[in-house]
Amino acid sequence: MEPTLAHGDRLLVRHGAQPREHQLAVVVLPGGVLAVKRLSHRVGTGWWVQRDNPVEGVDSRTVGAVPEADVRAMVVRRVWPVRRRDGH
């Protein structure tokens, strides 16, 4: 999810939270891989998910919509590392 998140970031997530468009979520991709993706919009009984890096990663363009049951948690915030407002 770079540039939004970086490798090693720690996230606070809420299981059972209502999925919302344009928010980050923990989802299960085909093959059982857990990933953080951006929920774009509902598609039938699932969600179209996107990656924030257009040149790297997997999203619904390659795996299709993620079933509602595979949206496991909503990201509340990054808790570590704490980043100052100036980006450092």
C-alpha cells in the first residue's frame, strides 16, 4: 500500500466494523493471502479493492471482487511508526 503505508508499519484495525468506500481494510485475497487494500466500491455481494501503488501489487483488476466475508477488518489508523506532520 505504498505510498500510504510502508513496510513495517503497525496498524490498529477493528474487526466487525462496517466496511466503507475509500477506506483501508484487511482482506483475504485468493490463495488465503491477508493484505491491506483500499475498498473502492461494492460489487454484488463483495468489494472492488484497489492498491495505492499503480505499478506494483494485486487488486481487483487481477483477482476480481473480494467477497464480503473476506473483508476481515477495517484499518483505524497507523500506530507505529509515529510520523510528524512534515513527513519525517
